[in-house]
Amino acid sequence: MRIVRSKDELRAALAPARRSGERIGLVPTMGALHGGHLSLLRAARERCDVVVMSLFVNPAQFRAGEDLAAYPRDEGRDAELAEGSGVDLLYAPTVGEVYPPGFATAVEVGGDLVGVLDGDPARRGAEHFRGVTTIVAKLLNAVGPDVAFFGHKDAQQAAVVSRMVRDLDFPVEVAVMPTVREPDGLAMSTRNAYLGDADRRRAVALSRALAAIERAVAAGTTSTPAALAAGRSELEAAGIEPEYLEARDAEDLTPADAFDGRPVLVAVAARLGAARLIDNVIIGGSKEEDAHEHPSTGA
Ligand code: PAF
């Protein structure tokens, strides 16, 4: 595995593969790799000839007061895991390489997709997604991948990135892979590392809440408030007051009036001690909705 730090080195390293028409896969990460990232790398390895992983803790997607300074950084460990997962090229630029002096451009998806759930101004805000779409657009331009892989745990991020790719005609397929969970159901996340023992035990209530909602719908509940109430009781039993527990159309994130068979994203966010955790599940539609692909031309 080769490590490159500049766009020029990156482009030069990828030129032979591009000339010979090899399929290039990109897995964008902020490092601190866990099982969720490794599953994205495995998918990229299976589906692409050349696998590029980017490693960049992107300051533009952290709000003041968020965990930018505390975000775990261990490039040596990440590089070892990436190499063990079959990554060919690790792109680990500096902040100065990504945002040179005078950097003044942003890529922003408009509309409701970025103003709800995590994008609500009282939570991470639309600026968070502007930071994400700006860095992802830059990475897509720098790498020029055929496929870019994202995790479904960050379902809103995946929806926002897919919309940007579609709207701006990026010639890339966005592959959204299923959430990877700990044996007790907790969604894998870098921020799980911030959980103390007691909060780690309570954290399982998030996936339990989603499972309770799934069960309620499977048992015939179609009313959104009634189904969400089943999830709320799981959270309450663990003493968790969620930032949100909402049901929204899985594609455009408008509020879901009912569980009527169409794919509904049920998303939850909660603070437990120093950790802010998110999780979600898709209810309705085909089961493949949990791991789907957005061709650049499609929705
Ligand atoms: O999901 C993440 O780790 C980040 O938001 C991403 C996509 C690497 C952009 O910085």
C-alpha cells in the first residue's frame, strides 16, 4: 500500500489504472477505523480493481464546541488496518493541502435534506452537511473514482451526498453499505470510544428502540406516533432523552405520515455522556433498501 499526501501524487499514482480502464473505488474516512469502515473497504476490494482510502479529519464539518480536537487520530494504526483490508492507495492530505490559504468555495445541497434531523440548526446544523459535501466533492475530483462507498449509519449524509452527486453530475456510483453492529446491536461508530462503561451499557437502547418500532410496524401498527412510542419507551427505560426520534421518507427526508409499506427512515440521535450517537433503520420497501446504490444518473 502506498501513502500519498498531495493531489498531484494521488493523480500520478492513479494515472496508469485510469489509462487501462481499471475500476477505481474510493472509501472516504476520517480515520479511527472500526468494523464499519472495514466492511466498506471489503466491499470496495470485492467490486473494484484499485481501492483508494482517504483519511482526513475534516475541520469544516465540525461545529465550534464539537469534538474536532478530541477526535481520535492514529494514522499508523489506520494505515495498518487499511493495508490489511486490501487498500492500494491511502490518501492522507494535510489541512493545508485540502484548504489552501484563501480557500473560499463551498458545495451546498439546498432544501429540506440538510435542514432536518442532524441538520436542524439546534443540532449540528446545515453547515455540517456543507462541510461534508465540500470535502466529498473535493475527494471525488481528486480521486475520480468509479464507485464511492458510504455507510448507512450516516443515512442523512448518504442521502445528501447522493443528491449532490446527482445534481452536479459527478460520474460516480454512490454505494451505501449496511450498518455494522456490535454483538449487542450498538451501531459501530468512532464516537462509541467516548462512552464510559455505564453509558456503553445504556447505549444499546438506541438499537433496541429501532427494533421495537420495527416490531410494532410488523405487528400492524401504521400510525407513526404509535410506532415511535414503542421506541420511546425503550429509550425511557434506559433513561435516555433523545435529541430526535423521527420517521421520514427514506429518500427526501420529508416527514412520514404513516408506515404504509413505502421505505421510511426511522432515525434516532442521543447524547450519552461525552458521546453523541446516531442510528437508524429503514422500515418498508424491499430489504435491500438498507444497502443501496445511487447511480449518478438516478435518484
Ligand atoms: O463519514 C465520514 O467519516 C465523513 O463525513 C466523510 C464522508 C469521510 C467526509 O469527511
